Amino acid sequence: MESLNNKVAFVTGGSRGIGKEIVRKLASEGAAVAFTYNNSEEIANILAKELSTPNVKVIAIKADNGDAQSIASAIKKAYESFGRLDILVNNAGIAVLETLPNITLDDFDRTIAVNVKGVFVAMQTGAELMSEGGRIINIGSTAADKNGFPGTSIYAMSKAAVAALTRGVARDLGPRGITVNTIQPGPIATDMNPENSDFANMLKTTMALGHYGTTADISELVAFLASPASKFITGTSINIDGGLSS
């Protein structure tokens, strides 16, 4: 893999879980990174300080992915700090897991605001500032293609929208050499989704590999799609799910 030296990345929702590992991986590849957090200011600042070196700067910016002005301002602030933008990773998202009778309109609106509108605003703002040959990587979900259990309807809808949005924006930005792709994780071990639970044990039986993935599995794929080696891959959704969807 070619290095990301002298590249600048912006990652939404980068203070914990998959986002944290993405920030860590991009910084280790030599990219300067700005990432957003919503509530965990202390954790975010500790991460930024930990990853910053004399050659690689990492900064944390408070932003709500469900607020269009907030996310647009955060991207512009990062651009002002670093003077360029090469890589945009839309990782921030929420999951409301309720069956149809229990879903409120507030649940619906917030899911769309964070998981779809926030991604759209970030891509629109980022593309305006992005260098030729840039990279946009959206973190979706295998739920976009397959709902394995009740209660995932509006979450799955939002991730299917991201996949469709990715395909369209890839066409829009292709003439500038900017690639746009979606990574669709399956079961990944995080604090919010532990690999040792009754639900996890059930889910493992439906997977070809029979075990959860790690946040590093996702970050490795992000780093590849952010690199020059991926220059002919665009407009696609890549499942990384241990064979859940096979």
C-alpha cells in the first residue's frame, strides 16, 4: 500500500469504535487527520494528543452530524487548519432498533438527519474543498442489502440511501478523479456491539467465518480505498461481514 504522507483526512464520528480505529490507521499511514465528536470531548482530545507527532497532526472538532450547519462548519474549520482536504470518511451514524409500532417520527427524522442528510452535507461541502483525485468513503452497513431480524427497518433504509447516494455522487465527481465508495460492515466487535452475548452467539451461526470482525478490519479497508492503489474503484458498496451476506 502506498503511503498517505502529505494527505489530509476528515473523519466524522472519530472518537470511539470503528471511527477511532479509522483515525488511528490513517494517522499511522502518514495522513494529517481532523475528526469530529459530539459528546465525548475529553476522550476525543486525548486521542488527538496521543496520535499527533512532529510529522502528523491530529485534531478533534466538536460537531453534530445531524446538524447540517455544524458538520459543514467542522469541515471548513479542518480545511482552514490544514490548507487542503484529500480524504473524507463519513463514519458517524446512529441506529434506532425498534419495530414499526414503536418507531416515533422523532426517531425517523433523527435517523435521516444523521445517517443520510449529514452524509450528503459532508460530501457536498467536502467535494467543494477537495483536491483533484480525492477520496470519499462512506461507512454503511450490510443491513442496506439484508435485514436479518425485526427492528432494523429505518436503520436499513438509511444505509440503503447512503449506498444509492454513493453511486450517484461517484458519477458527479468522476470527472475530477474523486472516487466515492461505501464500506458495508457486518458484525464488528465494539463496546456498543460486543462479540460475546446471546445475540452475538446467534449471529455467528449465520456467518461463513463464524466470528465477529474487528475495527481494524474496517480501518484497513478504509486505508486501501484512501490510497492511490484504489484509483479505479468508485461507485461501489463493499461488504465486509465474514460471509454474513453470502
